[in-house]
Amino acid sequence: MEETLKVWLKRLKLHESSISMFFGALVVIVIAVLLYNFFTGTEKQPTQTSEATTPEYTLNLSEEEGGNVIPQGLPVTHTVARGDHLWGISEKYYGNGYNWPDIAQANNITNPGIIVSGQELTIPKVALRFSSSVVSAQTIQPSQQMITGSSYTVVKGDNLWNIAVRAYQDGYAWPNIYESNKELIGSNPGVIEVGMVLILPR
């Protein structure tokens, strides 16, 4: 047994440089294959996600009998893209994330935390799931036209968020409107009255 082991060790020692060269070449080949896969995989990603995108959807709400507010244009089919989740999909089609259980139920999704890229989901036509005060603020919008002037007269259904969206294309700019009109509005920015003339800082 010892003799055989000694013979093998001598043979390995004689071919040590060949074995080292073989393993060195193997490591270089493996690294080259990994780099090739990495770079070709990142190039293909954008085309895969662009195939799985769904056309733009514009949210239009209407109030039906019984006070239910229902988005128009539904049901539609949504193709899941990479990074999608039910809350975000619900925000896109219903204007809020609270309708995600309706999407899960309509598509028989048992685990709502797992949806797969490329999966097609039916977005059902159901009533919105949030309080009527929020609904009325969103649905009684008199106009969705852009505001270009430096002042604006409040009409029924307006709130600072929607005015900021129409004036600046950014709802988060509502505090700028509030600060410029604090004396007129008072201490509660959530309450503005019809007929108020608001200054819109530019």
C-alpha cells in the first residue's frame, strides 16, 4: 500500500507543472464563461421587461348609485413586470393600494406576496375601498386641466393636493401653495372654501 502511494506521489510530482497549468486554464475558462453570462444577461434584461410592460392606463373615476365609486375602463389585463406587486398594481388602476385583495381574488392568487414576471392578471371592475371623504375629494374634480396662471380660484371639489398636481405636476408641492396663502386658508390646509383666490408661487 505504501509502495503504491509513493509511486503515485512520484508521478504527481513529475507532472506537477502540467497539472498546475491544467487547473490554471480551467479557472481562466470558468471566469471567462461567468463574465460572458453576466454581461449578456444584463443586456437582455431591458428587452425582457419591455415585453412584459402593460400600456399606460389613465384612472377615471365615476360615482354610481349607492355612492360607490368605480374606475372606468375596467376590467383590463395587466402583464406583471419585474418588481411589480399587488399594492402597486392596485394603485395604478384604482388610485390606491387598498384594492389589492380584489385583484388577488379575481386571479385566484393564494399567496399575494408572490406574483411572477410575465403573469397576466385580470383587473376587476369593483368599487374603491377607501373612505367616502377621500373619494369625494378625488371624484368631484371640476377639471383636470393644467393651471398655468399665478393665481387660482377654488371651485367645489378642490383641495391643495389636486391644485398642486394641476399647477406644478407634483402633488407634494401643496405646502408651497399653503405657505403662500396661510393667512387666507387658516391653520387647517385641508379646508379650503369655494371662491378663495389662491396665489400660486412660480
